[in-house]
Amino acid sequence: MSLINGLPAHVLLVHFVVVLVPLTALALAACAIWPSAAQRMGIMLPLLALVTLVSVPLATQAGEWLEEHVDSDALVRRHAALGDGLLPWVAGLFLLAVFVWWAARRSTTSGSETSRGIRRSAAPVRIAVAVVSLVVAVGASVDVYRIGDSGAKAAWHDGYSKAASGGNGDEH
């Protein structure tokens, strides 16, 4: 993927990643902490995570094309290097989202048949999944921020004037 309507595809596709990764991270964290949220969200949690997972390599591939078509400097190389590290975080979001969905679905189908003792034995697993989900959600969100910040610096470091142009239309 290279151009969309004459613009580099990366510039457009990156917006999906910037929105979907934190949204998926937030949804995963909520569903991992509150099983009722996972039950309400249902299959939408892993589907959201899947769309997020697919969006990352698309944006990365488009970014690699763009990298070959711009002047390379340290900022562009840093952005590209950081971008290559996002996929494992998003894969973790996806795997955890599938697990949280599956666990919520399983607890719904077992319903009232589940004894109180079995629920207590599942508590350490639920707590562990919630902690791992929070770590991965925060890690993915921080990584998206770092990648976006480095991309903005690479794109704009010499692309504007720090002084106003004076062409704001207030002249008579």
C-alpha cells in the first residue's frame, strides 16, 4: 500500500492505529477487571482487538513505503524503529481479549451451576489476567504515544515557522 487519493497511505492509516490501540486497551482493561463488562461487550472485544491487530501491519507497511520516499534522518529512523515494536503489544492485546471473552462466555454458560468453591479457585486466575491485561494495555498505549510523538517530530521538526505569518485576515 502506497498512496490513497494522492496522499501517502501511512498518513491516513496511522489514524486507525492511534484511535484503535488505546480504545482496545481501555476495553480490554475494563473487561478484564469487570467480568460483567466482558459479558456485555461479548464478541465485540475480540473483534475490536482483531481490527486493531490488522491495522498495525497495514500502517507499518505503508510507513515503510513512505520511509523509502522521504529524506531519511535520525528522527525518521527512530520513528521507524519504534513503529516496528508495536505489533507484539497489539498481538498481546488480541490474545488477552480472546481469553477474556472466552472466560466471560464460559462463566455465562456455566451460570448458576458453578459452585462458590470453584469461583474462589478462579479468583487468582482472574486477578492474574487482569494484571497482565493492565500491563499490556498500558504498554501498548504508551508505545503508541511514543511512536506518534516521534513521527510528529520527524514530520514537523523543520516544517513550520515559529513566528506567525501575519496573514490572518485582520488587515483592512
